[in-house]
Amino acid sequence: MTLRVIASGGTFDKHYDEIAGKLGFGPGHLAAVIKRARITVPLALEELPFLDSLDMQDADRQRILASCVGAEEPAIVIIHGTDTMRETAEVLGNAKLGKTIVLTGAMIPYEIANSDALFNFGFACGVAQILPPGVYVAMNAQAFAWDKVEKNRAAGVFQAR
């Protein structure tokens, strides 16, 4: 099975600009993440314009949906910002595509020490291969149905709702 991986930005792919003292986007990290995670299943990587999920508009969610519709692969992992991951998952869930779609991200950018990006990505790739068709959020070593999850901002984790 080949997995489609769609990168849309979020904290996962942010870089720290030491001069400006800010996080922003640069080249994507997924090639390095895939190599470091030692993933051996074939992957098709697609990079959409990187956005902080707080900046995502309906058109951006439709672009992600269009990528999922057009994907030949039956299993898709989407790298997405955590703040509005649930909203994008709802758009995908309501589309009922008949594919297994797993959204994941990170609370700490990949390039920062103690990031959860590598683990969350590997976990999402694993569950995307075994979950039945549907839309899921995979964070914190848990996979949630898209309509039964929420981000607990105070605790910095995703949980069942």
C-alpha cells in the first residue's frame, strides 16, 4: 500500500528565525522526517502552500479536500496545524470519500528539541494503514474519529469530546 502524505503547514513545519525571534515557514521538513522515522512503506508526498491553521480559510480547506479527492491512494496522512485541525477534519468527514484520512500535527515544531512531530507523524502513518475508511485525528498516541475529538488548549493535548 502506498500512503499519500499531504503537508499543509502548521507548527509541525515551522522554522525558528533567530534574528527576528519568530516562527515562520521555510522549506518543508517531511523528507527529513520520513528518513529519520525509517518509514519503509511507499509514500507519495504532496506539499500544499504552508499555512498556520489559524490563517486557513474555506478555500484552503477545499484545496485539501480536492487533494484527497484526487489522490489515488486509499490512505492519506495530512500534516496540519493543531488549532483548526478539527474544522478541516469536519470538511473531509462530511465529504464521505471512502478513504482512510488521518490528520496529525505537532505542538512543538519538528526542528525544536523535544518536538512531538516525529512521533505523531509515525503514529499517523501506522494507523492510516489499519483504520477503516473514515476521517481521524491522530495526536498524543491516540486516534480519534473526526467528530469525537477536541483540542484541550490548557493541557496541550487532543482528547475525546
